[in-house]
Amino acid sequence: FFSSIGPMAQLLSHGVELDLKDGVQVYYLSPKSQSWQVGTICGTSGPHKLKVKDDETGDVSTVEKHTNEVHKFMENGYSPADEDLFSMNDLHSSTLLWCVSERFEGLKQQYTRMGEIILSMNPFEGMPYNRPEVMDSYVAETDKAPHCWQVAHKAFRNIVIRDEGNQSVLISGESGAGKTETTKTLLQYLGKLSHSNSSHKLQKEICARVSEKLKNSNPILESFGNAKTVRNDNSSRFGKYIKLMLEPKSGVIIGAEMTTYLLEKSRIVTQGEGERGYHVFYEFLSGISAEEKAKFGGLKEAKDYKCLNQGNCFQRRSTDGRRVEDDAQSYRGLVDAMDKLGIEEDVREQIFTVLAGILHLQNVEFGTDAGTGKSTIANPDVLKIAAELWGVDAEGLGKTFTVKSSTNIMTTLSTQNEAEDMRDAVSKALYQSVFDWLVSKLNEVIRGQPMGSQETKYIGLLDIFGFENFKTNSFEQMCINYTNEALQNHYNKYTFVEDAAECEREGIPLAITEYPDNQPCVDLIEGKGGLIQLLDGETHFKLGTDGGFTEKTWASENPFFIKPKSTVPDAFGIRHYAGDVMYTTTNFLEKNADTLKDDVR
């Protein structure tokens, strides 16, 4: 199941007709908007370029004739009323996108079927066909209009009715496509489906109890793992795989288990313009009383903390984009959810004490001693507050940052930059520990026990971070995009390679289908001599630098690698399946190493 359509469109054949001449109506890729528009050829610009007049605006654009920038318009090439894109008479990315657009904007249909896949447009508002009463009708009868629930229903049926093995549902798409909301509605649907399939009271009680626990886990995961980015006000900054454990015969959900991936730790200490850190910090500061702020070391407002104010953004909008989220109310919801899942008040206080200490620690500033050139603590009173909250010695905590290494023979002091880096590393390690503990606690609560001797099966929901391309892209974006690249590669093989091989085995004639093969791009990142191997090698090299790593990447002859025009070794690019992305390599080695000194651990 895919929750956005951009990357999907690139998989379709891009044939170019030879009779492109004046007066012919075409789809063309607008150089201005980088989207497919409808226009009419009105001339040429040399032997290889066409001039196209937009049918709606009248603007004239120049496009390459013998590339994927133009496609002849076909009358009746598609019907927006048709729910399955495989029924299109003209299978091309331009017609696919126009069809999905007209279904969404004209017919108000969010979902479109593409064989076994459901494509979804993010409406950024509540839609009538996503209401609970409509969900009940899909539980009773799935032969209805396309919906993401049908994918979940099929996975459930494959286990309970067909006695097949474990099932997984992939929820993919770029950042802001609606993956997190889709995951939540799929969990809700499977809970309803399991409940309706239960044959007696005990089964229904077990199913309802697990569903309620999963529902209460959402506010906790979103507070600690989601943040506002320039693309998405509630962006998941980690990936998760949720297994819903089923008793195969009855279909009763008896428990669940989640695995999380790659929490974006850099967001704990810094954000880009127009972005926020993790929701929980803003909710915490907005939701506690003045007395509680005093107890946590005299906490102030979000704007007063370096790790929260760099994006100059302190609010986020709701999922539908129509209102500003109330962080204080979200904090109350978070505390209520933690309480319902058995995270008691004294434990909650310990968690928020760690967060308060991080806020204070991030406001600790370092200077440089004029005589030695080594670091000094400019505001030891702030450091003392963090130390007292955590119950550690302030002097010892300070030496963690100002002393690089110490033996019986020699002590090496840190520079200002090294002290700041260690401060940030401690903050990130502490937050990661809190996050990991919460996930472990949630698993402890939602994990069920088999109802009998029969082995359980599961339906897995993979909600992975979406493809990202920001103004500045760093190590985190490369990891996220690499994940999406690998998933796309899996999809290519599943859809094209394996299907073609099956047709060949069964002697079914199959026309040659061209599709973008991104295996060389995956090899560029993970293969022998690839980017990850080069990065690991430079990280383990005692004298390794970000610049040294970057220069080594520039030797790549992989066609998916982009060498920048600049001679300064601080960037490289990758031609991903979803678009070209340039990466700034500053701090790549530090982020890849992700280590703390032994005495800090």
C-alpha cells in the first residue's frame, strides 16, 4: 500500500511518439512547475526542442522533444470514474497523474486502486468516507470503493480464512503524504475487524483491551518521536514496524509488538528554519504549572532554550491544517495516555526530569581560555541546575565536556567545539535512552499471551519515514532516503521482475516492459566501495575528516552519483528514484560514529 503517488508514476513506460507536430495536443512537463500540464505544440526551437502553449494559461514553454518531457494527448485515455488505474487506455505517468488528480479534485475520491496497491492523496482534512460508520460498512463488506482498509482486510482474511503465513502492509510515500494517519486508521480498522470476528465475550474483551492500549500508545509515540518540519507539522522522525498478533482460527488480536528505527537525534539539539524539536518539549513547557516549572530548575518558555528556538517556530497546526494545536492540551493528553498504560506518576516525573535537564544543559555555553586555547564553561550556574536535577556532581559533569581525556600521566583538555559536541552528544544519548525505554514499556504493556497451544501469526504494519529533500540535507536525510530507495527497489522486483519471471515459468507471452531500475543507486549507497563503506572507513581512520570522506566519494563513476561543481569538499548528490538530492557532509563522521566517552556512559 502506497500513500503517495509521485514515485509510483515514475515506474510507468515513457514512450514518445514520432508525429509530434504543430497543432497536436500533448501532456508536457512544465519547466516552471515541474508538473504535467496539457498544451498544444505551437512550434520548434531547433531540431530537438518543441514549443508548447498551455491550454489553460496560454504560457509558452520549451521542452526537449526526444525525452520524457512530452507525451501525446489521447482522447479517452482514462476515465476518472474508473477506480482501477490498470484499466487506463494510455498507461503513462502524465495520464496517471491527471486521472488521480481528477478523481480527487473532481470526484472527491481520496483512494484509487492500482492492481493490488491502493494510492492515496492526502486530503489534509477529514473526509466523509473515513468516518467510523463507513468503517463499519467495510468490515461487513469489502466490495466497495477503493480504501486503505481493503488492504488490511485482505491481510486479515489471508491468515484467518486462507490459513496463509504472516502478512505485512507497507505504508510508503514522501514526507507529509499521510503515512502516520494511515497507520492509525489501519490499526483502528483491524481492531474493529477482529472484534467483529470474535465469537464470544472473552475474545471481544481481549481484542477491545489490546485496541485501547494501541490507541493510547499513539500520543506517547507522537509526542516523543514526531516534530514539525517545513513539509509536515506532525512528521514522524523515526520508523516503526508494528506486529499485530492474531490467534489464527478466531482472528482475535491478542497483543502487539513494535520495533522502532533510526530516531533523528540531531533534532534534539538543532532544527532548521521554520521547524521545531520534538513535540514533547513544547507540550511539557506549555502544560506544567509555574510551581512545577520552579521544581524543574526554573523552566521558562520554549523560546528561551537554544535547543528549541533555532527554527524560530513555536507552534504547529493540526492534521487538517485549520487550527493551531494546543500544546498544553496535548501535554494533558500525553500524561493521561501514560497513566492509562501504567506509567505511574513517579516514573513520569523522572522522565520529565531528564527532559528538563536536557533543556538546561543545552543552554550551557562554552568559551575559550585566552592562554591555553582550551574550553571554559561560561555559565556554570546553568550547568549546576542540570546536575542537581539529575543527581550528579556539577564539577564532574563539567569535566565531561572540558576534559577530552585523562590518564595517570596526562590530561588533555577539550577545545570549545569539542566541549559543545560532547554536550550535544550527552543530550542526544539521554533522550534516546528515554525514547527506547518508552518503546520497551509500551511493548511490555501491549504484548499479549497466546490463548491456546496454537502458534500465533501476525499482520505487520511498516510506517517508515518518507523521502526527504530539504534546502539543506545531512546524514539523517541520506539514511531516510536510502531506506526509501531500498523499499522502492524491493517494490520494483516484486512488481516487475518476479511477475515477469512467473509469466515466463508459466509460458505466458509478455511484452517487454521498461522500468527504472534503481539497483545501481542502491549499490552506490550500500555496495562494495559504496558511500556507507567509505564513510565507515573514514570514521574509523584516526585522522579522518568530513572533507576526506567527501573527496573519496567524488571518485565514484556510478551514474547515480552527482559530483558538485564546487571544489570545496563539503557536498555530494544522489540521483534517487524520487529526485536528485544534494547532501551537505558537515558532521557526517560525527553522526556516523555516534559515540560517547567511556566515563560518560
